[in-house]
Amino acid sequence: MKKIGLVGIYFPGAYEALHANVPEGFELVDVLSPEAYDKLAGCEYMISRLNIDPNIINYVPNVRFWQRWGAGYDHVDLKAWGERGIPIAICPGVNSGIVAELAVMLMLAGYRNLLQINRDLRAGHWPRTEYFGRSFMIKGKTVGILGLGHIGKKVAALVSAFGAKVIYYDIVRQWEQEEKFGYEFVDMDTLLEQSDIFTIHCPLDDSTRGMIGWEELGKMKPTSMLINTARGPIVVEEALIDALEHGKIATAGLDTYEREPLPKDHPLLTLDNVVASAHAGGNTKDNDINMVNYVYSNIVKFDQGLPLNTELDIVNGEFLK
């Protein structure tokens, strides 16, 4: 029986689905805390969620393949694992629909002052027209997308359905998307200057860390909204707070932050023009089974020497020996 080490913290539904759907010929071994890392010694495969202690590499002498839950891998030392001959695979696109939905929810909540209205109602006030002068619709706005990948494409489709114009910047130009849907490719400065809603959907790496800082926020419209459901460190948080406090931009909808969990006294939580979520973009019960199927499919395919679900799944190929 081949062993799969299950590492990290999982929501109950995901945890149950992982145990209920273990492929034939495999055994799932719970390694849900660093104190249990010794159990990994007998595992050939590993599934992990969230950020894992980098020292775990010293506990996995027999691991042949590491499957990440989700699409993020910014806290993984790709080179170190590659030099050990261990491929690291992700689940590109599996979370894309639900993250895109959250991005649009943040847009709508910010534009329609949903949190403030709900707060007022709970306090016994009926604010039917109080927010009229600062409420807007997505229709007719320009939505600028930084990163037209799996999630960015779905966001583009959703806001287009509302009647928005889509412009985008990506290091890989998406010609097919432009021709098929009329999206407009622009440079980074134009994206910042023209967007009514600027939404971030690129990975975190050395080239994107701190990419949206004082200068970039200064190029945005004072009426604009910034949405970040990607990774917190892409945006310089101090600069964002300053922009929100001094009217350099109007609103922000955030699911990710430089430091997580976000401290309860964090300045962002004191601002009425911030809609804050808790890095929950990929968390829905009904998507868990999709992720479980993808994760196990990759492990079985690797075990059988077959190609993985997509060519994009392996993220440390350049370092593999």
C-alpha cells in the first residue's frame, strides 16, 4: 500500500472528502502538525495546504511527488525540492471560478456600500438614500485586470456580463482573448491610469512583490477601486493605507494581506472604504470535491507514469534533476 502524507490544515469538508476518496492502492496518512512529521518517512507522496515549514524537506526521504492543494506556491523553495528530484505540482484553475466570484463580490460590496448599510440597519437606522452619492454600478466602468490567467479570464467574463469594458496587462499577451471577447491589452501605466476598478490576479514572485506601491497608486484615479484576491505582498500595504486615507483612491476590496491573519487593530480594518475578507477566495464547500479529484488524479497519473492533468501543473521543472 503506497502512502500519501496529508500535511497542513483543512476545512472539515475537504478533510472528509480527502479521506473518503483515497484512490485504490493508496493509504492516507494524517500529518497535520509539525510534531507528526516523522510519519512522512514512509510516504511516497505528499498533499499540502497553506504554508508549510521549509524544514519538512528533512523528513521526507522517500517522497517522490508533492501535490499542493490549490494554485499557490510562493512560500515553497522550488530549487531545493527540484534538486532533490521531487516535482511540485499545483491545481491551476480549480479555484479560479470561486476566486473570481469573490473578486466581483468585493467590487459590488464596495460600489454599493453594502457593509455600511448593513451596519446602519443593525443599529436601527434606515439608510435608503444616505449612500446615493457614493454608490455606483459596474456597467459602463473600465475594469483593469493585472494578470489574465485562469482567474483573470473568469473575472473578465463576469464583469463583461455586467457591461464593463475590460483592459488588461499580462507578461504574456492573450491574443485569443482579445480577438474573441474584445479585451484590450495595455501597458502597466495605462492600466493604472484608466481603470475604474483595478483588480490583481497575478502570482507572487520576485517580480511582483511590492509591484503596486506609492508611485503606482498615485497614478490611479481618485475615484478608483483596488481589488486584491491574489497575494497581499503584491501591494505595498503602507502605501495602500495612505492612498485610502487621503483620497488618492476611493475604495479597496481585499482578501489577502502582507501579514495573515490580519491583526484586529490593523489600520485597514478601521477604514470605511475597505471591504475586507479573510483569504477565503478558494474556500467553498462545493468546490472541495473538485480539488480532491484533481489532487488524487495527479498522484495516480504520476504513479502510473502518465502525463499530469495539464502541462502547467509542475512548477519546479527547471530545477528538477
